[in-house]
Amino acid sequence: MFTSKKKKINLRSRFRKIIHKKHKVAYKIAAMLLFILYILIFEYLMVLENHPENANIITAIYWATTTITTVGFGDVVFTSQGGRLFSIIIQIVGVILISSFLITYVITPWMDNTIKFRLPRKVSSEMTDHIIICGYNQMVETLIDELSEQNLQFVIVDDEEELIRELSYKNIPCIFGVLSDKQTLINAGIKKAVILIANKSDEKNANVVLTAREFENLYIIAIVEDISNLKYLQYAGADTVVSPKSMFGQFIGKKAMDRLVSRVTGATEIFEGVHIVEFPIYLKSPLIGKKLKEVSNQQHLAGAKIVGIWKSGTLSFEPKAEDLIRENSVLLAVGTPEELSKLKKLTH
């Protein structure tokens, strides 16, 4: 359907892993070179200070190890100012290296593993009559605001660890698991849920719908990317199949007639009281030339959210705050009928 926030998080995660691996190798090489350098300088200084008995590899390794770790038993020491300055430098560098190693390769990985282990995997047994949303993206981000305002319970299910971790940080109800796995849906409370929304790729949605259809008294909504796959999702058991792209086409066809109608038309009700509608921008609309962030910040819209825009023949489900609204733009908005009516007036 579009490049979702989930995919961006996944790319960032892979990039961090690559950089982390390169830094780890560089750290090991640098530490080894420094250790060898310390040994060579130690032997050289010991000879200068007339302590040739200490200028051997075993004593050098012993002294470098105890000095770097700041243990320093004091049985092998320098007497010259240069030697003592060298010892001070090694101790300071040693503290920095050890601290960096502990934070980067011990503490941080341990915290990541702990958080990963604690990823939510099951909803509370007290959650009932809720909505299960399989897959997270910008449209869902907008819809959960509406659900929260109407005090409707919901849970987001996804198989991306980074995404679930971010949602958990934001205290958004979510669980981690394979979307088409029966146990995952049971963990999401499907036996007590009233609606399930399949919001991944068409192929994954079909698998989710097939699995969810085993449970009775559940209304299933599937979001379709390719309109030609609509019938397959219906065959799989979806009660409603929504195609945002086809909705845009329908509204463009109605553009000439639509401006003569004062009320919101062609709305698709996704949840009770929550609709998704497309609004073509007309020639004298006060929105023309404004940025999306300017429109979204207008208080009199009272909650209507713009979740997509058609501009210059290109459909985008990730509108940017800096995007300009033009004469040929078409807005995709989500909200209650009252909220959408206020936005509709601005598009005329």
C-alpha cells in the first residue's frame, strides 16, 4: 500500500546493526594495537631506567594489564618522570576504553535483550469487545487517535520488534507475534474481540483472514493494495475489503457533481462513527497554496486527520507537513461526520 513507518524502522535497525558490527571490529583492532604499543614502550623505558630484568614480554604484559585495569600492585614501577607520565596516560586511557567497552558491548546489549525479552506478547484477560489491528502504519496511527477519543479498546499486532518496542514506549496497546499464527491471535484476545483489521500486504492479509475466520462472532476488515486481489480476500473470509486507491478514483469521477452537495458523500465507515473520505480541492478553495501542517493545526477542524494526498498524478499515503495543497490535489481524511463536514467546506 505504501512505505510504512514500520519499514523505515526496520531499515534503521539494520543500519544500526551494520555500524555496530563495524565499530566492534575497529574497537578490537585499536585495543590490540594499543596493548602491543604499551608493551614495547614499557620494555624500552625499563632499559632506559636500568631495569633490564623487567624488560621481558611476560613482565611487560603483566604490567600493562594491571595498569590498564587500574589494579596496579606496585611491584613493577617506573622511577623516572617520563615513566610515571606514561603510567598515568595508560591508566586514563584504560578507564576510557574499559568504560566504553562495558557500556557498548555489555550494558547496552544486556538492556536490549532485556527489553526484547519483555516485549508484550499477550493482552490482559480483562480486555473484551476490542479491535485487533494487524499491522501498523500512518493510517493506523491516525485511527488509534480516534479510537482513544471514543474510549474504544484496541490492540496492535505486528511482527517487527523495533516497531512494537516503540509502541510500547508510547504506551500504545500492542503485542509482538506472527500475524497469521493462531496462537498470536489468541494472545491478542480474538475470542473476545469484535473486529479484526488486516492491514499488511495482500498476501499476508489473506493468511490473517483465513486464520481469524476460524473464530465466530468476529467482523473482519481487510485493507487491499491491489484491487484485483479484492475477491480473494473476500473468499478468504473478510466481511469488508477496503481499497483506499479505488476510493480516490471514485471521488475523482464524482468531482464535478460533488461540489453541488453540501453534506459529506462517499464516506466509508471504518468503525462506528469513524469515516474515511476523499475531498477534491476546488479552484477557489482557501486551502490552495497552504501547507498540510497549516491545515492540520487549524482548531476549527476539531479532529479531522489528513492521512493521504493525491498530487500531480501521484498517490501518497505518507503526506509530509511541508506538502503544498494545489488545485489538482485530492485529500484523504479520517474523522467523524461532523469533523469531515468542516473540512469539506474548506475544500470548496
